[in-house]
Amino acid sequence: MVAARDNLVQSVSALRAHKLRTVLTVLGLMMGVTTLITVMTLVEGANVYVEQKIANLGTNVFQIARTPFAVTDFTVIIKALKHKRFDLDDWRAVREKCAKCQLVGASASASASVRHGDHELTDVALIGHTANMAEIDTRAIALGRYFTEFEDRHSANVVIVGDSLREQFFPAVDPLGKTIRIGQDEFQVVGVVEKIGSVLGRDADNFVIVPLNQFLRMRGARFSLTLNIRAPAGSASFQDAQDQARMILRARRNLRPGQDEPFFVGTKESYISLWQSISGAFFAVFVMVSSISAVVGGVVIMNVMLVSVTERTKEIGVRRAVGATRSDILRQFLAESVLQCVAGGLVGIGAGFFCAVALRTWTSFPAAVQTWVALLGVFLSSAIGLFFGIYPAVRASRLDPVVALRTE
């Protein structure tokens, strides 16, 4: 029986004797593993991206509005637009009666054109907030302050701007105290929000925040509000706050027990759940395609190994004649197959890691190769080498030594 070390040395020597064939074989499997690693990296990164960017509601915060927050059926949205609007009375009722709710804020949004001097920006997100949204909203103030409850109650002309507006209007000066025009009204800048970046290719810093009463004065009462509610820590308290807020709103709308609610509750989990339902099938297809690529690489290896067996028939006969057993021949060819696949897997992991680093460097996408994904790549490549190398190895081990020696 040939020692494992000698078997490995013989396998490496055989592969080095046919460098071009070995490189092409490794390249085929590398493409499959690289595809798999890249897809899995995108899956993991997309989940993190959705959690950090899209579903960033903060700890123990939920929203209530007349239209759904996360839905794939457009008819549901059309139907929801017929629901009664949320107004300031709804906000006050939940704020005063919901004992389980820590903070109850309200918000509304529209689009507007914003001007400073000769510079004008169109399609800027105009957001109206109650003053306590400073403690609910996840956006942090980088410069200046939030507006006060007094300013909100008296519809003061104060504004908080996103980082994009600061860069466009005040690139080299302090924006605090400066004046900008929103529509036909002038507002004094009292704060600047910390830079958020791009979300799904859209600039998330292109917005202004004004007191909610000022927003409603500008846009009218036709806008439905969104209630933003923060509950105490703990899953039980979080659910209790949702239930109590829903009961208050059901009572205000005179709903009978069992009657459908004309409003929707949105949580961080609801956004993530929607994303997972949408992306599950989408990414499954990509994983299947990448797996097929890896299997194709395995088939290539099997074909190359069969050719190798045919070319080295006389070598096999000589080895059998000098005492090598069938097991020795089997292990050698299996070792050659697995070595090529492991090499292809390692190179594929390196290429996948490079793709992840490039994606993370040049975009805001949080791509990274997880340890378990890298281990999966090594395991997959080894399994492919073992599976597709069995038949050529068995065929080599079953060659009759006498017939093999006669082969020219």
C-alpha cells in the first residue's frame, strides 16, 4: 500500500506534467465557485442592506398609516387610498390614550422645489414632523438642533436640511441661520442631518424637514399622516403598544369586532419579511444557476480525468506490475481530481472575496464574504472533485495490468 504522502506527491507530479490541462480544469471549476460565492455574498449583503437602510425604523418603533408599508399587490394600495385619512386628532388621541406607548409622533411627506439664491433643486422630499420625532426618527442631527414643540405649534418657518442640500447650497459656509425658500415661503435653517448616503441608487439626503403644522399649512389637510410610535423595550411591551394603539384607532373609526381595519401597521420585521418573500425565489434561481456552473466544472473534470486514464494506461499497467494495488491506483486518481477541485475552489473563493471588496469599496452595498460561505466553497469544490473523480478512478483501478502493459 502506497503511503498517503507518496500518493500526494505522485498526484502533484502528474498534474504538473500537464500544466495547461490542469490550469484549464481549475479555471472551469473556479468560475462555478466564484459565481456561487458572489451570489451568496449578494444574498447576505442584501439582507444586511435592507435591515440597515430600508427597514431602519429604530428600536421598538412601529408605524401606522392608512396605506400599507410593505405590499406587492398594487390593488391593495388602490383600495387603501379610499380609507379615512389620519389627522392631528388621531395623533392626539393615540398620544393621550395609549398608556403602553412611550412616544407618539406624526409625519407626512410630499415633494417640493427648494431655492437658495440662484440655485434651485427640484423634486426634494418635503417632510413634516412633530417635534418629538427627534427622539423617534433614526436620522441624527449633525449640526445645529431640531425644532421645538413651540415652533411646531406656531408653524414656525424653521427647517432642517439633508446633507445633499447642505453640499449644494452651502458648500463652504455654515448653513445655520441661512435662509432657503421652499415653494413660496422662506425658512431659516436650524439644523443639518447627518449624511445617510444612497439607498437602492436613490439619494437619501435630498430632503428638508419642517414642523408638521407648517407642512399642513403649506400643503393643506388633504395629506394623511403617518403615526410613528416608540414602545418600551421588550417584545411583549412592543406588541401591547401595537394592540392598544390599534384599539384606540378602531374605536375612533367605529369598527365592530371582526371588521377589517382601514389602516396598516408597519414594523422593521414587516419590511424584512417582504424583502425575504420577494428575494427568496429570485436568489434561489441565482444559486441554482451558480450550482449548475459548479456541476459543469465537475463534468469537465470527469472528462479530463477519463482522458488522463486513457493516456496513462501503460503507466497504470507498470505500476500494477511492480506491486501497486487497485486501491493505490484509485486513491491516486481521486487525489488528482480532488486537488484540482480544491485548487479551483480556493481560487474561486479568492475571486469572490475580490468581487465583494470591490462592491463594498465602490458602492454603499455592505458586501462581505462570510466565513461559512468560504467554507461552503471549499466543501463544495472538494465534494465535486470526489464525486466526479470516482468513476475515472474506479475505471483506472479496474484496468487489467497485462492488457495495460500491451497498450501502445
